[in-house]
Amino acid sequence: MQFVEAAVPLRVGLIGVGYFGKHHGRIITELSEAVLAAVCDTDFSVAQLAATQYNCPAFASVDEALPLADAFVIATPTRTHSGIAMKCLRAGKHVFVEKPITEGVDEAAQLIDAANKRGLTLQVGHVERYNPGLISLRSMLDAPAYIETQRLSPLIERAAGIDVTLDLMIHDIDIVLSISKSPVKSINAAGSSVITGCIDTAKAWIEFDSGLKALLYAGRLASDKRRTITVSQRNEQLTLDYQSGIITKYVTSGSSVKAVPMNDRPSAQPVVEPLKEELRGFIESVRTGKRPRVTGECGRKALSLALNIGNIIRDSDSSVMI
């Protein structure tokens, strides 16, 4: 594993300064452990604007930015992830790439192999793993038997060209896979393309070899955002509302069900920005060689399952709205 000396801030380059890239750029400049060494975007005017804001060089070409950084954050369209990440890895640079890791599973495997051969960190941006509510929920799990997730949003333009399974559901796929730690036994799925020409709403029923079962629901035709995960185990059920951060436990009390709040309201908690913790974790992995929370292999598995679900939906004779 290649380490980077901890005495000085890690030089990080940012490739892609769009919707997500802007947030990455801001956070990197706020971290004492890192310095934003360069920004790169195919629209050079966009790169220049960001470079002025962040006080660093701007480039339209990745090749020009490569010598200036030890690690790169890639926040470009998914179709470009494979080529850009491979170029960085072959140049000996550590890589953080936004989700989905790549368009295809084979491309993801090639990136994982390239990183492993060179002893480089490859981390995938499944930011929900750094959500403090989810971290608290996971500490309460001992024998999960059933998981149900709901991730709904209004339609936004930047997501219209990608299946909802790859845009939204993939977050919950990654989380369920990380909880199950067991091979997938079977998948059933249904969904519909309503507006965009891509899958806009999807449900997936997944069973694992361990006996765990999961029902995932994602859609982008809702009037507002909803983000929940419910885990049933033994004689209790735990529900996390990602947006409020509140965890509620439901337990049987005689013939009734009692709801018990498990944590304080966010106003009583320190504010934690998951993306900042995610990037801080990436920098720590680069510094120490510690395994990232979301490895390239985690990203590959989530992508593979998301693609399988999408294929099942497309191959179905039914296009009924669910």
C-alpha cells in the first residue's frame, strides 16, 4: 500500500465541478488534512470559476492535473468514471469516485484490480454509509431478519437520464448488502418508465442465503423527499428517518405495539455532514492504508445488483405503475 506522509496536507485534485463536485470542492478546502491542488472540468470556464473560488489551478484536461495531486476525487457523469479513474490509478494516484462506481461491472472489476496491483486506495461515494442516523441504527442490530427501505424524490433534471435503480435505489442496495454480508439467493423486481424513458419507479424483493429478506422501493415521481429504512429483528422493529435522523423502536406491549424514540432530536445533537466524514475517511485511508468503509468491491457489488434489478424490470412483460 502506498502511503502519503501525514506531516503535510494531502494534495487532492477534483475532477468534475458540477452539482456534486462543487460540494466536494468546498469540503476539501475546509479540511485541515487536505489541500485542493487542482480542479478539472471539460467546461474550462466552469473549472476556472471554481479555481477562483478555491484558489487553485484550473484545467480542462485530466492529464495536466495529474502531476499536482496525490489523490483525486471524481465527480463526473457515470459514463466517464472508468476512463478517468483508470488514468488516475495508472499514474499512481489514489481515487475517490462517486457512485455508481462505473457503468458496467467489468469496468468496476478492472479498476479494483488496478488499485490492488498498485497498492492504491479506491473508495466509492456511497455517502449514506456516513449518515450518523444509520451508524446509530447499525449499532442496534444483532439479528436482522427483514429490511424495508423507501427512497422517494421529486423528479429533477440532472437525474432524468439514469434509471432510478442506479440513481436512488443503489444507496439502499449498498446498505442492505453491508448489513446482510451474505450472497444474494433470489431477486424479484417490478417497475415502470413513466416520464423519462428510464426506470422512474422500482420495487425489489431480495432474499439472501442467510435468510434475510429485503424489500426496496425507490421512485422519483413523489411530491417530496422520503428516506426511511426499517429493520425487523426478534420481537422489535427499528425505523430510521434519514432526513430527521430520528430512530424509533416499535415493541410489542401486551396486545398493542409501543413506539419508543431511541435518540434525541437533531437539535440536541452536533451537526455532522456525511460528505465531510466520507472525504475525511478517504484521506485517512490514503494516509494509513486503512481499508475504506466503502471499497471498490462494495461499489461493484452494489452496481451489479442494481443492474440486475433494472434488467429484471425491463425484461418483465408488465409496465404497470407500482
